[in-house]
Amino acid sequence: MPWLYFSLKAHHREWAEEWQREVQARFMELETVQIAEGCFVSPQARLFAEPGRTLVIGPGSSIASDAFVHGPIVLGRDVSINARASLDGGAAGIHIGDGTRIATGATLYAFNHGLNPDRELRDQPVTSRGIRVGEDVWIGANAGVTDGVTIGAHAVIAMGAVVTKDVPEWGIVAGVPARLIGDRRERR
């Protein structure tokens, strides 16, 4: 788990850093993945990128076991993606700001399927507007974020919330669909 890696004592850190260089080199060799210095990527993470759908992982960021991450996605500095989170950038991509935390089981999908009744669902066109997440955001466990949403800096998305509309800076949202329930600046 990423937090264990980042809390290693010096005598363990040396072998762990070499191990991470090997893990990250394998990902970068196979796909269009860019990993900055000081990151942790679990060897059990599922990273996918192809030409035009690059995955950029910023300095100090971490991706835990069983996370599914499909570009185009840009992670800022010190972003944490926990176990079983699922992020798919669609065509328009996902951009996640510095210091953001994405909890276990959260889903961010930057695409949607059409619903025209004259076509079978499998034949519907796919659209993609992208997702933008500001810096210092916490997306709780099993929360979902749909295509086209912007989450302002310092916001909190409650566990299990389904975000279908933009969230203001410092906003706290909860529910299905998510609605504004507070402001982080008022929680001391």
C-alpha cells in the first residue's frame, strides 16, 4: 500500500526505491505512461494508455493495488489513488489537481453512452466532455463522478455520493445524486 512505502525507514527505503524503479519502468515500457520521480505504483495496479490517451503521473503521486487507470489522465503532484478505484479518461480526459485523494472504490468516468430509443444500447454513440478535479480534493470511498463534471479545489465528495453536477470550491457534497451539504471552511 502506498502509505507504507512513503513511511519506510531509511534502511528499507533503498531496496524499495529500486523495486519501484523496476515496476514503473515496466509500465512505461509497455504503454504511453509517464511517471515522475518519487511516485509509488503498485505492481498490481492496472494502468492503460495508448497513443493519444497518455497517462501522466505527477511527482510524489501513488496508485494502489487493483486500481484501474485508463488515459488520457493527468495526475498532479502528490495525488493518491487508492485500491479498486476506477478512472477512465474517455476521449476528453481527466485532470486531477495537486494533493487530491481518491478513496477505495471511487469511480470517475469521462464518457457517456447515448440513449436514443431507435438504436440498441450497444450501438449508441459515445460522448466525452472530460472531468476536472481541483487541488486538495477528497473523493470518498465508492463515490462516482460522471462525465462533464468539474470539482472545485478543496471540495469533499462524501462516501457513496454520485456527482452529476459541478461542485464549488470548498463544497461538501453527499447523496445520490450528490447535493451541496456544506462548506469546508465552516468545519473547524
